[in-house]
Amino acid sequence: MRMRLIFLLVASSCLFSASVVSVSARSLEIDRFHSEIWVREEGDLLVTETITFRFTGSWNGVYRLIPYRYRTPLDRNFTLRLRLLSVSNESNQPYRHEQSKENHYQKIKVWIPGAADTSKTVVLRYQALNALQFFEEHDELYWNVTGDEWDIPIKQARATVHLPDSITGLRTLAFTGAYGSREQAASITPREDAVEIRAQRPLQMHEGLTIALAWDPGVVERPSIFDKIYDSLSRNSIFLLPLLA
């Protein structure tokens, strides 16, 4: 009886060890995250995110959480209006996907066929209608490139910001790390028609790359009074409830 009990304990231990190995063998990370951002003279952004995932084990797909409601460095509430244009692979073949809102994120769920022990690339294209901020002395883009809610590491992160040709007085900052971090472990390389920002180290779980660009006003079209009213109502829609009632 004692020998049998010892055998059962040993067998259980082996099964537990096997299950731990099985679970630990399934992992996910981002090899490369590249965001191309076009600042348009009309006042909106066109964004293309090319994200290469490394799948270990078998996966059904991935989530992308894009922050659309947050506070700016000037402690302002800000609600981003996003319009998803396409979700595909690098060959422009569409992926099945669906959208939802989760807390302060736009959640995009993407199904990826054959995501087992391989690398797959997801290309997200979307429009940000009101991402720019306008002040008396400058226009500004404050942009969370990667998001900071990934539960997986990002080995390489970079952003390329394309600007109108006639923009002057450009100033650029980049921040790395967890939410609220002031670390600036990123290189900034101005080009003739764009700015290249690259994180100088891998990003760990819940770390991201955020950029801030400012330039002289007068090139990018500023929102009309009706646009400002719409944005204000969308950020404070709860105050419409008494009126509707």
C-alpha cells in the first residue's frame, strides 16, 4: 500500500510537471511595432500600425487596445474619435476582426489563421479625427504610439511621423516606460519630410512609447466652432441626460 501511494505521488508530480511545461511553452511577444503617422493639413491623422507577433504554441489571434480617452500633460480630459479603415496582413489580405469599447480603450480583436510556433504580421489602418491639440502659440500632437497595457514585451518600437512640407518650428519629445513615466530612452531623427522616433531599449509588459510634437500654427486647419462643440459634447455626454429627460 505504501509503495502504491508513493507511485501515485510520483505519477501526480510528473503530470503536474508536464502541465507546467505545456503552459510555459505557450507564449507571445512583439518582435517589431512600427507606427506610421501622417499629419494632414485637414487636421486629422492617418495611422498605419505594422505589428509583428512571435507566437510560441497555438493561438487564435490577438487584441489591440488603442487608448481613446485619457488626460493630456496639461491635465485635460481628451476623447479621441477613431475610424478603423482596415485590418490585414503585410500582403494586404484582410483578417477577420471585431471592435468594442473596454474602459478607456478601443479594443480590436483579430483572428489570425495558423498562429502556431511562427511569426505573423498584423497591419492596422485607421483615422484619428481629432488627435491634434491647438493652442495660441503652437499646434501639438501628443500620441501614445504603442499603448501601455500590453501584457507582453515589445522588442523594438518606433514611429515615423510624416508632416506637411510647410511646417516650421518643429519640436519633438519622446517618452518610454509605464504610464506617467518621464523616461526619454528614445532617439529622435529629423528627416526631410518626417521625424523618426525609436525606443532605445525593449519595452517590458505595461510599458509603451509616447511622442509629443509641436510646431508653429498656420499650416494645419484648426477645428471650427461646431467641431469644438461636438468634441465637448462627446466628452461630457452625461450632462445631456437631464436635457433629454
